Amino acid sequence: MGSSSPKYIHGYLEQEQERLREQALVIERPIYDYIDFSEVKELLEIGCGVGAQTEILLRRFPHLQITGVEYESRQIKKAIENMSKLGYDESKVKFVQQDAKNLHLDKQYDAAFICWVLEHITDPVKVLVSMKPFLKPNALVSITEVFNSTFYTYPVKKEVIDYWRIYNEYQVQIGGDPQVGVRLGDLLEEAGYINIDLRSGGFHLDSRHPEEKRTVFNYWKNLISSGAPLLIEEGLVSEKQVNDMQLAMDELRDMPHAVFYYRFIQATAYA
Ligand SMILES: C[S@@+](CC[C@H](N)C(=O)[O-])C[C@H]1O[C@@H](n2cnc3c(N)ncnc32)[C@H](O)[C@@H]1O
């Protein structure tokens, strides 16, 4: 990563690009059970990454035509590869390389979708303001964002919570907001959207859901490990701390009575 490019906690390594796809599938139901784009034709997706959500959107709503906005060329390259492997051509999905805070698009869309993006952006209201002129009046906006202080495990593992605290503090230090989910209502209002509705979704997994719990503990270990290279590079954690956190997550995963809890926030609103 060049010194002039903004710092991005997950990084853009191949392994991370694959993780985004895996992540999107693990958390698909809790997100998409509450999203309905069946009346939408042209959809604007902000911060589309490698197209992990794009893929799900096109599978669930096959009539959609999606324009994905992403500012990192490595993500766009991978997104194009992923979409063409799935058989989608430019008539179904295209990608534009732009900063979501300063959009220049050539049309107005029926709806917009944002997932796991605003947490990385300083002044996220700028994204919502910037996309508004490119939405038709009354266009539907769906946003899903993190609320990281809700993460809890039983039993509490010091190796995990210490790492998680450092991870989130670093996210703030580089201009992000790991609690941005709770602000979605105010951000949407400030940007002039109407009929704002908020809900929280996520996981509360215990011994009643052993398989899903195992999958989610693994998914979460990979998610929080994705910050490790940058945290190590910045001298904020050691490799040993990362290893200990990973071992602790594995122990939790294998413990029948461990509990996993996390909430994200989902907003819908209209332009
Ligand atoms: C965690 S990824 C999520 C990608 C995708 N939404 C998903 O759920 O798989 C966040 C993406 O937002 C992109 N991003 C961050 N800030 C951006 C900005 N200002 N404009 C456009 N893209 C941005 C990053 O490059 C990254 O690919």
C-alpha cells in the first residue's frame, strides 16, 4: 500500500478478496431477509468491493441492472473477474472507479445499496449527500453497517477483547467509525432522506445452533484477522497476540456452551 493511499483496515490482498465473498455468504440471510428490491430495476451499489454483495443481489433479484462504485482498482479488477465467471456481462453489471464522496454519474437510479462501507469513511454523510442527485425521487436506499461495540462472547476471552479493542481504536485513528451503524438515522436525515427506518440484525448463537455457531466463530476470526497485517505493520499488535487471539477464537468455536453475539444496523430510507 503506497503511503499516499488511504489506510484501509482489511487491505486488498487476494486472501482478503476471497474473504469478502465468504463473508457475504455467511451473513447473507440476516441481511437479505429484510431487503426487497423486487420493484427496482437500476440499482446503484456504493463501495462494491469485489462484488460479493453484487453477486447475491443479482442471484436474489435477477431482473436488476447494477452499477457498482468502488475507488480501489484492485477491487474492481477482481469484481469484473468474479462477475464474468458468473456469466454476467455489462448489460447486467458495470463498475465505475470513483470516490463515493464525490460521485459523477450519468443517470438517476431507482435504488441504492450500501453494505459494510461507511465504517471506513471519514465524514460518511458526504457519501449520502453525494449520491442523492443520482437517485430518482422516492428511490429506496438500503444501508447495512457495523456496530462493533455489540460484539460479545461467553466466556469472555481476554486475548479476543484486547485485540478487538486495538482493532477498533485503529479504525478510528485512520478516520473510520466502527460504531457508524448507530448513527445511520441521523446521517440519513442530515443528508435529506425521508421515511427513515432502522432495525438491528445479527447473531445470537448458543448451543441450540451448534453448526451455525461454528461457522460464525470461524467467519469472525477471519474477519478480525484481516486487520492483523496492518496492525502488525503499525506496531500495534505482535504476531503472538494475533496467534493467541486466533487460538482463543478456535477454543470458543469448539466449546459447546460458548455464545456468540453481534448486532449490525440496517437502515432503509427514501430519496
Ligand atoms: C469492507 S469492503 C465491503 C465491500 C462490499 N460492500 C461487500 O460487502 O463485500 C468496503 C469497500 O469500500 C471501498 N471504499 C471505501 N471507501 C470508499 C470510497 N470513499 N469510495 C468508494 N469506495 C470506497 C473499499 O475500497 C472496499 O472495497
